Amino acid sequence: MPILCYCEWDFAVTTDSLNGIQFNYTGTFTITGAQKIILQGTSTPINKGNFQYIPTIVGAHPLGGQSCAFTISIQ
């Protein structure tokens, strides 16, 4: 997931739990500019289908808020 950072800051990214799965990441931005993170999924899916997750960056303004959505296809 690409993130554009304007400051050095501790942060967390999380999604709501959907279909029994949640995605999270915790870290520290040590430089400004474009950053990439990999969200870690937890738990086991309940049903098959396509599920849309919306990551939220947890932190004070201007860092906090929603970002792009992604869809996971469970077979």
C-alpha cells in the first residue's frame, strides 16, 4: 500500500474486521516522501466472495484518515 508522508512519525494502519479478516501495520516513518507498507492479515475467512477493505491511518492530522480501498477475493 503506498503512503505519502510529510513528516517523521509513529503510525498504525488498520482495517475493520470483515468476513473474519482484519489487516494491520504499525511502524515509524523515518523519512518524508512516498513510502510502501505491507499490511498483515489476521484470522481465517468465514465465507467465499469478494470483500472490500478500507485502510485507515491512525494518527493525528495530517497523518490520520482513510486511504484507498482494496478488494480481496476469497475462493
